[in-house]
Amino acid sequence: MLSLAEMAVAVLTTADGRAKAALSHQHAASWRAARAAGAPLAIGQAAPPLRPARPDKPDLLDPREVPRRRPGSAQGRVALLHAVAHIELNAVDLHWDIIARFTDTPMPLGFYDDWVQAADDESKHFNLLCDCLEAMGSHYGALPAHAFMWQAAEDTAADLLGRLAVVPMVLEARGLDVTPGMIALFQQAKETQALAALNTIYAEEVAHVAYGSKWFNWLCGRAGDDPKEVFHHLVRKYFHGNLKPPFNAEKRAEAGLPPDFYWPLVEQA
Ligand SMILES: [Fe+2]
Ligand SMILES: [Fe+2]
């Protein structure tokens, strides 16, 4: 039986998107089954790659070079779903990476339960979006995608608190801010399949942000540090740019992110 860290590396080193998602789901199911049987899998140790394997397509471009399409057009909606699919595939890797990369830091099993669940959710989200793209006559890989999506993971590869601050508590929280606008757009266009996919994603992403703030606070508490101050320091250290309002205060609160965590980061030098 593979250890959890070995399972994570197996997902990270699988290039094809659908295959990566399938393996992510399979390994998550094995972890949950062993937990339910009262015989948890070993966490183990493994060497995650600095960058995960990715398919040949999409071509990865500097975001400034990714062509913009009007969101009101059918083409624009395909481009938007393609961009979200790319984010979801990256998220599958991000959650397995946090599992494999920080095994030197002893954590309760609940930490692994949470990120296994998040990784499994992301594989479902990726599949849902691929299904939508295919139903619209496109597919993941048909358009160019954002090249620097993994940057935050590389920047925080040696800092678990930094990873939690930047990935779930900044980037995934940003998803909570922007998803309602996307939902409105697909509602207006009466694209029911994409609407259902985005509603599922929106409902499940709250938990990922909540896992981030839960374990961030837990680690700060174990060290006797003030989580808000540590958060501000680490976001300024690792996140390039300001946080952008408007914020989804309600969903952020539900995920354990109070305003005094994010508002002071709107204007940083
Ligand atoms: Fe997701
Ligand atoms: Fe997520």
C-alpha cells in the first residue's frame, strides 16, 4: 500500500488532466476508506517535483499575452470556463503538493483529511468544467492558459505557513469574491450546465478557504504567535501585489477570514 505522500507524488507526476483527476479521486477514496476502517494510511515521505507534470496543451502564456475575449459572447464564455478549468487543474496539484511537501512538520491527521478532501473536490471541479467545454464544442487545451499559476507554490515551497496564507487564504478566497459575477453571467446566458458546475464550485470552495484558515490559526496557536500579524507578514513577503476589493465578506467570514486579515493588505507599498 502506498503512503499518502507517495500517492500525492503519483498525482503530481501525472501529466494528462483527466488522468490526474481520476488518480486524485482514486487516492482520496483509498485514504477515506482506510480512515473509516480505523486503519489510516501512513503519511510517509516522498519527494514532490518542484513543478507538477502538465499536458502538452494548453500552451502556457504570460497572462498579458493571453487573448481577451468579450465575456458577453459565446466564445468569451468558453474562454472563461477554460481559464477556470486551468485554475482547477492547478488546484488539484496545489492540494496534493501541500500534503507531500511539508511532511517534516508533524500535523494531526485532520490536516490530511482536509487537503485530501479539497484535492478530491478540485478533481471533480476540473471534470465538470471539461464536460462543459466539450458540450460547447471545445475542450481543455484548446486555448492558451496562464503560465504562472504555479508561482505561489514555488515561492512558498519551504514555508508551510506561507503556503497556507497565500494559496487558500488569498488565492482561493479571491475565488469566492469573483465567482458570483461569473454565476450571474452564465445565468443570463441560460447556460445551465456551466451554471450548475459553477454553483457546485462556489459551494465547495468555501471549505477550502476554511481549511486554510483553520490550519493557519492552529499552527500560529501552537507557536504562540498572533495569526493576524503572521498573516500580514507572510502575504507581504510572498504575494506580489495588493488584495483587490470588493471582497465577499459573507463567504470569507464563513471560511474564518475576518476583515482585519484582508483589508490592511489592500494598500501595501
Ligand atoms: Fe475548485
Ligand atoms: Fe479550491
